[in-house]
Amino acid sequence: HFGIYSLYVMFFPQLVAGPIERPQNILHQFYEKHQFSYANLSQGLRMMIWGFFKKVVIADNLGQIIDPVFSAPHTLSAGWLALGSALFAIQIYCDFSGYSDIAIGVAKLFGVDLPENFNWPYLARNIQDFWQRWHISLGNWMRNYLYIPLGGNQVSPSRLYFNLVVVFLLSALWHGATWSFIFWGAYHGLFLVLERLFLLKWLGKLPKLIQVVFTFVVVLFGWVFFRVEHLNDAFAYIGAMFHTEGHWQVPAAEVVLMTVIASVFA
């Protein structure tokens, strides 16, 4: 049905930022008759309000703190740079998941169910777990249209590692054709390979909290490459984080914010 298919292609709640929905999961909903529902209205508005709060109140205001940090990292202490990277992790999560919540809420007003796109990704216990929680619809798309056609895990170990790196390099190019994005994709692909080689077994012996913290730190360094425009800037930023000149000066404000961050994701 050309009209139903066109509605799927142009369904505005998910048109720009996702979630990415496959046709077999949503086309049948457009054939159904949808009556006005107060339950859908209430649920949809709650999702939208929560999404706007994350996007406008949290992400946009954090951006005013983060932008100066990344624009002039050489002028700040290592503590502020570490804090800036941690706040950017929160900003990008609230920004992107906020958009997804708004899209899911708007679709719900029409009685259309879109899939969950984020599932507490910073509570992941390893990188594989992180990518099963972060931008879930994109992960499913990459698995179905890239990873599985390449052979998935039904191949030799060396080919499996190759498949993982290729998929994340292509995911990086999907975000932007810059060396910093490409490095970010290779970085995550490398950690997925390391997890299959030995890292998962090593992490499995540690307490859950240590696994979560370790994974968050790995993701944190990756976000630096995602945030900057040039690859050299990312290396310079990370290098400055470890340039303590004999000690690490952490202002009181940083201690408070870091405590808040830890309480949110612990």
C-alpha cells in the first residue's frame, strides 16, 4: 500500500533522530484503527516532558559549561578536564535520549509504539553490554544489515574480530567523516575484540561496581574523540588530563559535581 509505506517513511516523530524502526515492526500499526486514548495521551505527554527536560534543562545547560572546557583545555587543570569529559558523557546521553523520549512520546499520542532506544547505558558492565543499551535501534540496524551479512559470529575468530572493527568503523562514518570519529569507532571496535580475547573473563572476576566504573571510564575516553573536531585535539585533551605537575588540584565545586555524578550512575 503506497500510502501506508509513505506514512512509514515520513512518520515525523522518528524521522530525524530515531529511534530507527524497521518496517516489519511498525507497518502493521499503520493498518490498525487508532481511537483517541487518554492513557496514550498521558503516557505520551509524560515521555515528551521527560525528554524535553533532559534535552533543554540538562543537556543544553551542561553545554554552556562543557564548550569552554573543550575550546581551551590548555588553560584548565587536569581536574576540570576530567570533569568536563564526565559532564559531556551526561550531556550527550541526555541530549540523544531526550530526543528519543520525545519521539516515542509523540508517537504514543497517535497510538503508535516505538521501541526503547536507551536502557541505562552507563550502568553497563562491559563495552558489549554498553552497545546493547546505547542507541538500541541503531545497534539492531548495524547487527542486522552489517554484522550478520558479514558473517556475524559464525566465522573464524580472526574474521569475527575483523567484522567487529568494520561495523564500528562504518558506524563512525555514519556519525561523521572525520578522523576523530573514525578513531572513536576503531576504539570501540578494539575494546570489543579485547573483551572476546580476555577482557570479559577478567572483568567477570571483579565486583559489579568495578565493572561499571571501568566500562564508564573506557566510554568516557571515547567520548573525548567524539566531541572534538580534530584527532590531535583529542590526544592533547587526554594528555592534559594526566598532566598534573606533581599533584592534581581539584576545586571544591568539582568534588561536589563528581559526587553527584557518582551517585547518579552508581
